[in-house]
Amino acid sequence: MSAHSHVHLHVAGSKTTQPVPVERLPDGTFRAAATPGMVLGLAAGDVFRLVDEASGEFEVIVRGGNVGLQIFCSGAIEPAATWLTPRVEALGGWWDGQISRAVVFTVPFGSGFDPIESLMTALCAEFQGIEWLYANVYDENDLPLNWWEH
């Protein structure tokens, strides 16, 4: 990902930011090159603009059609990531990265929520201490963003 620039985006529920790899677009907006590990509301392929560069607040302008998955583990994440990677790839998705005890994947929305949720249920049954969430399906109040209905 060294060919990409990075912007710092707000991490939900904190006063910190996370560097996110992006493609700078000619109109001054950015396309997320990967789903971030701690930022909510954004997945790989989404086009966004910075609302406030200092705080990392952003606004998504165009959805890229991908669902971001953030998976956290109370222990080592590597065994779960190794188990999950080929299964996500079977859905057309890919591994975006790992931070500490978390791993991030992106799955095209066309794969559907049911197969994604079945996979995540199987993951949680296979490994203890796993928690997961959608990076870009719910807002900060846990209300559906419904971008897939437009």
C-alpha cells in the first residue's frame, strides 16, 4: 500500500484518528484503498471528503459497494484470520490488514448479508473471544445506513 497516500480519520468513540490508505481524486475527495480497522462508516472503495482535517471527521459521498468487516479477538487473532481468509475470498472478498488483535476484511455487497453473517457466526463458533462488526452498515447510533438500498 505504499503507493497510496494516507489521511487520518476519526475513530468512533474516541478523540483519536487512524491513518487510512487513500487514493487522492482530482476533485479533492478521496477513495478509501482499504477498509479501516477502527474507523466506522467507511469501507474500501468509498469516496469521501474530509469535513475537518484536524479531527478526522469525514463525509461519504459515494459508496463503493463493499461491506467492511472488523474482527476483534481477546487473544491472538492470527488463527482466526487464517481460518477466515479463504472463506472471505470465496465470497469475492479480501484481507485489508491487521492491527493488534484485530483483522479487517472487505466483501463486495453483491455477496449478500446472509452469507456474510453465516460466515461470521461460524467464525464465532470456531474461535473463542471473537467479536465482529460491520464497518459501514450502521451509524454511531446503531441505525442502518441503508446505502445498499439506493
